[in-house]
Amino acid sequence: TVAHLVGKYIQEEIQNFVFSLFFSFPACKNMKADIILLVDSSESIRPVDFQKMKDFMQLIVNRSDIGADKVQIGLLQFSSEPQEEFQLNRYGSKADLRRAISGIRQIKSGTMTGKALTFASSYFDEPKGGRPRVKQYLIVITDGEAQDVVREPAETIRGKGITIYAIVELMWWIDLVLASLHSGKFHPKRAGYWKGEMDEHSQISCGNQQADLIFLIDGSLSISARNFSAMKTFTKEIVDSFIIAQDKVQVGVVQYSKDPQKEIYLNEFHSDTAIKERIDSIVQLKTSTFTGKGLRFVKSFFETAKGGRKKQGVLQSLVVITNGQSNDVVDEAAIALRNDGIHVFAIGLGIPNSFELLRIAGDARRVYVNSFRNFLWKGKSETKIL
């Protein structure tokens, strides 16, 4: 369904946003963190690809500010058995870290990721160089399915306050990162590939999705009661695709017609059940359609005073659901939202004005045309509209 596609697209943008923050120079420049690299060294990794993995680890070192009071990096390999290469406090310079990474040799046996996670957990403790009250990250780099269970050891690690990032199906991904760096054009959003949290199937990745997501829904008279009900169901389906919490994904809702009105602030509810119950209670306004006014109104809902977390580096997304037949101009308000770093999606229902939807979203990949009976995704073009 379109709800699934939009939810998936937003999840990918969250994940790519996390990647761009973590590996960009500004994010790492003054960062204080303990980072353990846990690297798959099994026989399924070709020697040429193992070298690419080492190149990628060198990239992480190069983009971090290394030092005893800054970023510390440790390295573990795993195959059938895990193996320590060096602890967090072993090397205090980039040059030493790069030499150590260059010297590691591939183990070449099975893929016991769960065992490796259990092994890695203690490497964040003080006896092995871990620092209390410092952000701690485990970056898992692997290319295949684990031969053991990973969910429980992953949950144990997260229970210690450690953030897990994992990169899977990684060789084409690393190729893109390295090639883009060599060309001098680094585009994390094109290079990033992350998947859901660690589970028994070893589909692993960033378990720290954060976003402020607001729905701007058209409640005008041109929307039939049936479509308005379907719109609410659609909104709830997208809510269901995220972990709703104060430190995860927050959801807000604004309805508009001739005049916009607040339905849910971002920080008002922190459970999917409460949000869906509140969505069910929304009553359609049923006057004329002023989408531009709605877009201007909703911009303030991303501010800190209304629960927005932009200052904390959290992704901001707006999903506009309308038939795309506005009585006012949308361009200026839409551009202002996008210029403020808000990712805008436009969902058309009934027989929408597709051109107006494009002007709202500014990017054809974020435009969806939906009759609520047949979902038609118009998301292939790379063209920037505005």
C-alpha cells in the first residue's frame, strides 16, 4: 500500500539522515565517544571485499577526532569465534589506528554474529577502555545472515545504553561511499543502506530511529466522508510502521480547510495507541480548501515550544494529504518549509491536481497519487520541481 511505501521512504530518510550526521565532519569534530567496530571476517567475505571493509574502517578513523578525551575506537573481528584486535584505549592517534587496521588478517570460517555481540558487550566496560557517561556506539559490518540468534545479545547491548549501527549487504554500499569520496563528491543519502533492528534473521541496523513527523490533512468540503475516513486509516497505518516514543518517533496532526486547526502536538502523545485513538476522534471541518494557509500554519508545529526536536538534530518530516485543489497559492509556504530542512511528502486522493502536489513536495519521489482504492505510486523521477 501507499501507507507502507511512505512509511518505508520516511524510515530510509531517517536512516540516511543518521548516517550523514554520524559520518559528516561537523558531527564528529567535537564528538566524545567510544566506538567499537565489529567486523565480519567469515569465509563468505572475498579477500577483495575484506580489503574494502578495511578501507571503510579507515574512513571512520579519518572522519573522527581521535584522542583519550575525544573519540576512542576499538576493533573486533568475528567468524565462528570472535577475536580481539585492539581495545578502545589502545591507540590514541589516527596514524596508529590506521596501521593497526591495515595489519588485520581475515579469519575465514563461519558467521556467528550472536556470539560476537555477546563478546563485544564487555569491550565498552572500564577495564577495557570504556568511559562512563560517554556516548558509546557499536558498528557491526557484515555481509550475510548469522548462523546463530542475534536478538537477545543485541538487546543486552542496547540495555547498557549502547547505540548499535549495523551495515548489511554492504559491498555495493561501501563501493559507493569510497567511490564518492575518491571523486570528491560524498553523498551519504545515496550511499547509505540500513535495515531494521537486529533479529533472528540478522536483518540488522540502526535501532535508534528518531523523527518528528506531522500529518497535514485536508478536511475541506471537497473531501467525501468516505475519503476522510480512509485518510485517517491511512495515517494510522503509517503511525503503525514506527516506534512511537519521546526519544524515538513523535507524531503530530494538523487539519485544515478554510482555516487550519491543531489536532495533535508532536509531544502530546508518546504511544501509538493514544495517537490512533485521537486520530479516530478527528471531526472533518468541511469548508473550503486553503492548502497554502495550512502549510504556513503547520510550520510552527516543528518548533521547540510545540515539541519539535530540530535543535537536537532530529529529522523533520511533513506528510500532506489532499486532493490538490487549493484556493490559494502553495509555492511560497512549501518552499519555506523545505528551506527550513523539513522533508515534505504530498499524498493526493480522489482525482488530485498532480502538479500542485509536486509544487508542495518539491520532488517527484515524494509525491503519491492515491484514490484509496487503487494506490498508484509516482515516485520514480529524480527531477527537482522547485
